[in-house]
Amino acid sequence: MIVHRIETGTPEGDALGFSADRFSGWLEMTEENRIYLHFIVSRFRNEGNTQALIRCWLAHGFDVRVVMPRPIMQHILRKMQFVPMLESLPDHYEGEIDIWHGPATALAQGFS
């Protein structure tokens, strides 16, 4: 699996809506259209930017996975019908870690 790291403030990040004017963070994208969101901070708290970004990715057919989300992110993900699972990311962590992903029904609905 080929993985490409993308940070805010880069052309790749901007193309995904992961722009430095709204967010700080980094993600990884695989060749299978899977996004692993490792870290995100919204520059404008409580405006729904993070949720809108994730919904946009889902609507564009990405398989979105959030790596070890903090409690506030877990709250957002639950509202979006994401579920936790264990997955191994050996390039970053030892053993299996908590990763939240959107279920197939949520992906098929294509949040708008």
C-alpha cells in the first residue's frame, strides 16, 4: 500500500479542502482513496468546519478513517455514524490502535 503524507498549507491539502486558513494538521492518503486523518485543529472553533470537511470527503467517495480521535472528535464522529475499530499502522504505532471509520451505509448515503 502506497501512502502519501499531506499537511495543511500544501497544494495537496488545499485540493482536499484541508487548507491552512481553516485547519492545522496532517493526514495520509492511500492509493485506494482512503484518508487517515492523524491530526486536525480547526482555526475557528465551534463553526462546524471539521465536520463539513469530513462530510465533503465522504461525499467525494473517500474512505475516511480518524486515527486515535480525542473525545471531542469522537463526539463529532458518533454524530456522523462512524464506529471504532482496531487497526495496525506499523509505520507509526506498535500493535493495533483505535481508528474510527464511517460504516458502509454512511459512505453510501454520501453526506451532503
